[in-house]
Amino acid sequence: MADDANPPAAAAYECFEVSIEAGVAHIRLNRPTAFNSMVRAFWRELPAIVEDINAGARARCIVISSTGRHFSAGMDLAVFGGGEGAGSERAADRATSGEMFRLHVRHLQDAFSCLERARMPVLAAIQGGCIGGAVDLVSACDIRYCTADAFFCVQEINIGMTADVGTFPRLCGLIPQGWVREMAYTGRRLPAARARDIGLVNEVFDSHEALLDHVLATAREIASKAPLAVAGSKVMINYARDHTIDDGLDYIATWQSGMFSGAHMAEAFAAKQVKREANFPDLLALREGL
């Protein structure tokens, strides 16, 4: 099991609290009085936290939850100010300004893409409003759960812009296109019950406490499985989503040729036979520079 005594480096985050226990890294959005809006520090801190957990193999599963009434009100509009895009001194040159703004958007996108790249699954526990950039965040997670009062809103259309941090590339792979288009074009709220009906979330819970209990228990169950097999499953699911069936079949065959572990299977069978917890090796920490 991952080393609980070795939490992510650095401690005082502006937007998050981080803890690791029983192989589960719990990342909590922690600006409830501001509805956990995504200020500049958010976009620096989240990828740094996730990459540290991933590179150091510090946990076997990650849970992202929040505090207060709402999961997140989405991106703070100040992120668009201070020199990016049309407000900059370089805006007089439309082409160079556009190139800079494109890279700014790609930087924001990478803050959520790190959740897909992480070797361990990422579970989202959502309460109240999940708005704008928060939809992008949870769409990049492996599994989503929410409370009965939760709602999802592609807020960007309501402020005159096209969502650009990951909503459409990911949401179109999670729910029917008709629902994506309705959310995108109207800015309406998608309530929790409908989100469950169309497959955006797996389950809906009556309270925030019940939600967290279930999500953390699921994360601990995942953490009890062979980390290499879990990591391989995540790689294959993401690959299958983006490729043809034949490509996916070929890739899993290639993966297994190098990473199939008879020893891990033997440990799983032995543990089951005597009704004990299996003892699997953790993933290795990545070498610096990778």
C-alpha cells in the first residue's frame, strides 16, 4: 500500500487541502465562502498536486471533493485578465495576440488533462453547483458521484463565450449529444437525477456525508486491487475511447506482452483462498525528468 506518511510535497495551498490515507489521496477544494471559484492559484496548484501524487506513486486512487454549499462556481473571470488575450498591450497585433491566447487556453486545459494522465483512477464527489470550469474538471475524472441537490451547468454560454477548457471533447464521450447540445446552447442546469439517468454520474446521494462515505469507500476498494492492473485498465479504457476496436485489441495485446504479471494473479488467488487482503506492490515512482 502507498506510503501514508509521505504526503504531497508542500503544504499550504490556497485552494486545496490534501491528505493521503489507506492508499487514497483526498484532494478537497477549500474556498467555500467563494463557492470554490477557480482563481489563478487553482490552476497552478491542482496540476502540481496531481503530478506529485502521480510521479511519486503516493496513492492508488485519488478522490476530488469540495467544501461548502457548492462544488465549484467555475473559473474566476480574473483568470482571463492581467495580460491575456485582447486586453493585453500586444492586442494590436491580432495574430500574435491570438497565438498567445491559444497557449493560455492550452495551459488551462492541461490543469484538467493531468487527471486523465494520472496512473491511478480519479473519483469526483460533487455537491451543489458544478458550474462552468467545474464541469470540465469532473468530466476529466474517471467516475462521478453527486448529491441530490447537485446540478451541472455549462455556464460559458450565459456569459457570451464558447466553453473551451474541456467540456465538449469529454462531455460528448460521456452523455448523449442531444444533452450536450441542450446544455451548451441554453446554459440550463442539468439536475442530479437527470445526470444519473443519462450516465454523467453513477449514483446520487441524499447528503454530502453519505456521498463522501460512498466515494471514499469505493476509492479504498480500488486501492485494494493490484495497482498495475488498475493502471492498465485506465490506460486501456482511455485508449479504447479514442481509437477503433481493432486498435484497442492490438494495444491491449501489446500492453500484456510487457506488463502481464503472473505473480500478481497468484497473490490475488492466494489471498482469496485464505480470505485475507492481498499484498500487491505499488507502482514505482517516476524518475525525475519524465
